[in-house]
Amino acid sequence: MSDDPEIQRSVRRTVGIAALRRIRRIVDTENARDARDSRWARRLAIAFVLAALLVLAWMLTA
């Protein structure tokens, strides 16, 4: 590797930018997974509440 400080600075900058972009992709993937899991949790909670209401209504009418 060259001892030229300008080249070393450019290499460090390029490697740093590449690392930040990779981290950004990882974070975006995690955020998308969290959003998907949140949607599924909300849907399941609504389904359970509706099921409980239906059972309660059935018990009150029977």
C-alpha cells in the first residue's frame, strides 16, 4: 500500500462509506421486519378480541 497520506485518506473514506451503506441496509431490513411483525401482532390482537366478543355474545344469548 502506498505511504501517500492522500491515498490512505481516500481509501479510509471509501471503506467507511461502504461500511455505513452496509449498516444502513441492515438497519432498513430490521426496521422492515419490525414493521411486519407489528402488523401481524395487531391483526392477531384484533382477531382475538373479535373472537372473545363473539363468544361473549353467544354466551349472553344462550
